[in-house]
Amino acid sequence: GGGFGGGGGGGDFTLVLQQLIKPGSLVKQGDTVAEFDRQYMLLRLEDYKSTMETAKAQLAQQRANLDLARYVHNQNVEKAKAALDKAKLDMKTLPVLSAIDQERVKLALEEAEAQYKQQVAEGKFIDEQEKAQLRYAELEFKALEIEYRRAQSNADRMLAKAAISGMTVMQNIFRGGEMAQIQQGDQIYPGQFYMQVVDPNSMIINATVN
């Protein structure tokens, strides 16, 4: 049959049987047959859930901020390109300009070219920086998801479900100076068997006979 033993132990598990099915009950595979006190684990699960929701909102906000920064930079590149195109057109007017105005037009072209090159170069750096920041935020969120699933798994372990269909058989525990069947409210130690689900259609009985 399917045997049940106490779980991990330590701060995460109090191992007190909060709910316990009656001995001799017929159960189906997957039925809940015992529940340990899991208030601590459920509180931790709620904390992780709240933290994940906050982190998810922050991640979405960061993506929006990065998209905005990329949009603003692209606009700056377009402005720099327009200024450069205008400076090139102004160069065609050199023959009709005075010497001073010619120098001003040439200087404006040099400044426009330098500004445009700077914007293009900064664009590559901004893209890499944005990708790195977003990747870091995504990894942090993924780590939170892993911790949330771990907390969910620990909470689920506090619910014992029947591995097979059959009859519940309680083990004995030393209580009040004598051996008695395990019952609701008992403290179970890590690794201690407290119940089995057996198939009554096929059984092996160990007994001492005269």
C-alpha cells in the first residue's frame, strides 16, 4: 500500500496533524487523507505572491521606460539628421555668401556632422545598456518565480494524498505512557510513518502465532 511519513522538518514545517482521515476509511487515489499545520507556509506563499505581483508591475514599467528612452533617442537621431541635411543644403549657397558667412556655414556643417555621429554612436551604447538592464530585471523576476514555486511545493507537501485507492490504516505512537493510534493533533517527527493506504483486495499479514 501507500505509506506516509513526516516531511522535512526545520522552521518550515511544524509537522502537527491538523486534519486526519478516520482509520478504516475507503479512499480513492488522489484523495486528501491528512493535512499538517501549514499556516507558516501559506503566509510565506502569500508574501512571495505579493512580491511577485509588485516585481511584475515594476518589470512592465521598466520595459515601458526603456521603450520610451529608445523612442526619445530615435527622435534625437532624426533631429540631428535633419540638421545635418540642412547644413549640407546651406553649403550650396557658399558662392553667394560673404567670407564670414561662408565660415559660419562650414562651421555649422562640422557641428551638425559631429552631433549626428555622436547620436548614432550613443544609440548603440543605449541599446546595449537597455538590454542589460532588462535582462537583469527578468532574471530577478525569474528567481522570484522559482522561490514562489518552491513555496507552493512546500505548502502542497503539507497535504498528504492517497497514492492508491484503498483503506486507511493508522500507525501507533507513544502517547500518555502507552501506545495508541495516531490521531488528529499529534506531533509527527520527520521520517516517522503515521498512516498507510492498503489495498484490501490483496494483503500480506505479518503475525506471531502459537
